Amino acid sequence: MLVALVRNTWTQEKRDVILSRRKALAIHEGQRLLKVDGIKDLVAGEELWLYSHGGETTFCGMVVDTLDKWLVRKRLMPAGSRRIVLKGCRTATYARELQAALRLRTGYENVTVVGFAGVRSYTTVDGEMQIEVETPRENKKADRASALAEIATRRSLTGTGTSRAEVEKEVTKARTSARREVIRHTAVLDEGAAEGTGEFVALDDRMSRRVARDETRQDLVREREAELTPPPPKRKRKHIEEPTDDTADQGQNQG
């Protein structure tokens, strides 16, 4: 189930960011799209996707304690095991805190809450989820791509009679688009090393995390095998008789 959350105090533009993409996101993720009243009708084990603007300390303008009470007391979310996905920007930390709060309630001990890592998260018109990653390496690549896009755009508009203001507008669009192509990645769920944890991360980041976890796991396995493997038995050294002068002479005579 996917529920879009907006606030009446938001500007229409801010509300439309969520409302215009909710159907595409629900279809892309295979979730039925319902209003908030449908939360009380969740079936056992059914995922709950909450789609809104988020952050490290608030989700749809609610702090963790408020959303915890809103789900359980006001919207009567059924108890039991289920995964809650907070689709919004920078919700990874918030999700872990909400999960801890929910698990203190009787019947909600097995609820898992998953958020999104990265600087920002996006939903395309087709419902694909993306995460924007800004690391020194990503920024360096993005700056290069942005500069090349500016050069190409200015060259293409040279001699076309386009006004200076329009040229600058097109350059800005080209730089922004080129930068996004570099720093935006498909969002994928990275299951945590511990059961019942995880978060949505950029595809490339999940691969690097998996490699790191695999290497750590292999190191632990090797260490454990070394502890359980008994040392090889010491081999007795055979005594080799050194030839005396007599035996040496005999060997020379025999040769």
C-alpha cells in the first residue's frame, strides 16, 4: 500500500511534487494507492509506503514521536510484522529512529522501517526512484560534465541570433541536466547486515557496500578457520649418516 502525505500549509508547487508522482510510483513499486484512511485496513505482512517530503529530523513535517503516534493511535495501523518505507529525502536516520519507537509498542516489535540515504531522492515521471549522491569523486565528475555541456551549448547557439539572456538560460539548463546525469543513481534496497535493517541507496553504493561486507565476511571466515584448524604435526627429522673417509673412499672405488 502507498499513501501520499502532504500538508495544507505547503505551497501548491510543493504539494504537486508528491501528488503528481504518487500514481506512477505506486505502479512502479507494485503497491496499491490509497488514502490515509486505508492504513487501518492493511493486511498481515503488507508493506506500507509513505510518500512525502522528508529529512533527517522530520517527515511530512512530523518528528518521530508525532509520526509514531499518528500511525498507531490516529490511523490505527494494525500490529504485526511489516515493512514501512519512508519515501523522501534523507530519511535513513529518521527511519531508524521511528523503527526504534514503534518496536517499543506491544505487537509492533517486528516492524521494520526503511529510509533513503543520499543528499536527495527523486521520483521520475515513470515512477523510478533515484538518489542524488554528492561525494568529492561524484562532484568532480559532475563539474567536468557540466563544463563540457556548457561549451557544447554555447557552440550550438553561436550565430543563431539567440538573445544573450536566452543563451544563458539554455546554458544553465544544460549544466543542470549534465550534473544530474552524473550524481543521480537508481535507488535500490540495501539489506542490512543485521536482520530487519536496511535502507535505499544508490545502485553503485550498494555494490561497494556488498563488496566491503563480503570482504569482511571472508576475513572472519578465514580467522575462524584458522582457529579451528589444528596445527600440522611436527615431522621428525631423519638422521642422515655423514660419510666417513672410509665410506667416501669405497664410493669412489665403486664408481
